[in-house]
Amino acid sequence: MTLCRTLSLLGCLIWGGISLAPVALGAEPSEAAPAKQPPTSAQIAGWIDQLDSDKFLLRENATQKLISAQQAAIQPLADAVRTGSLEKAFRCIHVLRAFAIGDDIETEIQASAKLALIAATENDRVGTYAGDVLKRIEPIQRERAIRILSGLGVKFTSYAPMQGFQGLDEGPGIWITNDYTGSAKHLHYLQHLGFIEDVQIENDKITADWFAEIAKMPNIDHLTIKDGPVDIEMLRELEPLFPKIEFVRLYYLDLKSSPAPLLAKMTMLRQVEVFGMVVDGKEVFQDAQEQQRIRSALPGVLPDSLKFRSGGFLGVRGPAEGTQPPCIVQSVDQDTGAYKAGLRGGDRVIEVNGTKVEGFTHLIELLQDKKAGDQVKMIAVRGDETKELDITLGKWLLREVY
């Protein structure tokens, strides 16, 4: 190969200069359609040999045929990087790049893994170029992942500190609820969301495979798991995340054994909420022994930051300093029992189930042992009007605040 030709090639490859057929970046993921006549190993090897041909059109034709070969070409391309000319190596990497941002999940996974291996093991321009390609396709993979997951019903959101807790971190998150129409396979795209810090899950179809994909996310430190057929074995799939988790909320889980051993692996925990959980047939809020197991597993979590509740949700917010009377409700969430019963922001709660309410903190304490579906009789004052309210408590919701 002449020096001029090599320099010319390097110039066009700095970012995607090889003329390739357009890759459908915005396409929804789909199962790869079986080829009518799959290429043979000999054909693939021949096309790879043509990647450093003196004839431009021959090189371009070989590139297109390799792209059409999909998964069958990945391993031969990766092998050729180490055995061919510099031009062939760069063109092999560029075809792998096309696979890594293509519309087939399995092909993307395999091609990305090969590019990472080349970048890690080749200590020359080939390895450097593979690493550069990986960095440059990150935003493409990220934007495509957002587009695909949003289309499948994943909600992208953000959370912020509640009043009185301004010391907590802020960051973007996702909700995987029953609106999600994809499968565990599509959750592969989660690993491209390095900017996501918070995952909240409430889905009746969740499986261990879902948790295994969530565990590949690189920067998760907030985790909420609510309802669904969740068991201890499924939760173990999340262990790669445990050393990074700072805030965890476990709502309405029915477990056969204690989660304490798993919680003990979350060495960075700062806040824990266990609401409506049942372990071995016993409600944790009523089980002093289970509460002690969890406390013992979390010596670094302050008592005020480890909360056990029976799980009844009123749906109101009050002042951060709520230990003194009066008990003023600042806001009431819509679609809650409190709102439906007529409670509104600005109301003053004076009595719950016949007990005088001393302040907003006291109101929370009076409801800690109440379950979702329990009835609460409340007396509130609005201006000069006294209201008697019959409220049905609901379940705690996924929230954007910690």
C-alpha cells in the first residue's frame, strides 16, 4: 500500500468517511429477517480480502455485502483486524461500527463487544481507532435508545429534593410501568443511558431477565421497586448495582425470605423506605424481628432515614418542620383518596379517627399502621367551615422526589 493511499484512507475514516449505505438509526428494533441465501464462510472471507483492493468500487461492494451479512460477518471481521493490512483493519472496524448502530439488537451487542475487545487489546492505531469509534457512536446509541424505549412506554423523568431535604442529589430517571410494551430483550438499550441515575419499576410482567438488563446500567444510585411478581432470586439479579445504590424504596413486595442480606450489600445506602412489604407471610411493619434484621444489615443508615410503614397512602404534603400545631396541608395529590374526599391545600387537619392531630408529623405517625384500602375519618377546617371527611387510603405512588 502506498503512503498516499494510507493517509487518504486515514483521513476519510476519522469519522465515518467510508461511503456506506444509510443505517436506519431511528428504526424500531425488530427481529432480523432470515436471509434467502445466507452467505457462506468462503464468501465472507473473500469480501474481507477485497477490503484492501486497489479498486475503489470493489472495496465498496465488499463493504456493502459484509454489512448485509449481519451477524455471520462479525467474528471474521474481528479476526481480520489482527491479520490484515491497516486499510483492511480500519474498514473491518467501520463495518462493525455500522452493526453497532444498526437496527438489530443481537447484532449490535456482538459488534459492540468486538469493538471494545479490539480497543482493549490492540496497542496501536487499530486499537486507538476502535476506541475512538466507540466514543463517537455513544451519542448515537444514546439518542436511539431514548427514542426506542420512549416508543415502548418507558417514561423519562427527573427528580428533585423535597422541601427540607435540599442536601439530596438531583438527577434524571426512568419509570418502567405497565405502560411498557417491550420485552426484556429491548431493555438492552438501558445500558446506553449513562445519564440516568434513578430507576423506578412498577410492572406486573417483570421477570429476572428484566432485572439482569437493568443491572447493566452504569450510573444508577436511586432504585424503587413496587408491586409485581418480585422475589428474592429476581432481586439478586440487581447485585451489580448494589455498591452504588444510595436510596432504595421497596413497596408492597411479597417475599418468602428476608431482604436484609441483599440490603447489607448496598454499602452506600443513605435512605431506605419499606412500605407494605410482607416477608414469609408477615407484614414487616408489624414484625419487630424482621425490622431488626434490616436495621442490623444497615448500620450506616440513620434511624430517621430508615422508614417502615404499613403502606396506606393519604397523598398530602405539609411543612418540613411539622412537629408543632397546627397541621396545615400544603397540597393534595389528585387521583388520591384524600382529594376525592374533598381535602385541599390550605386545609387544617384537627382530628383523625377520633385523635387530635398535633402537627403534620403527628398526622404521618397516625397513618403509619394503615394499609391501602383502609378507611380514615378526618376532620378538617377550611376558613370558617368544618368538614368531616371519609377517606380511603391508596398505595404509595412512584415519585419524582426522595
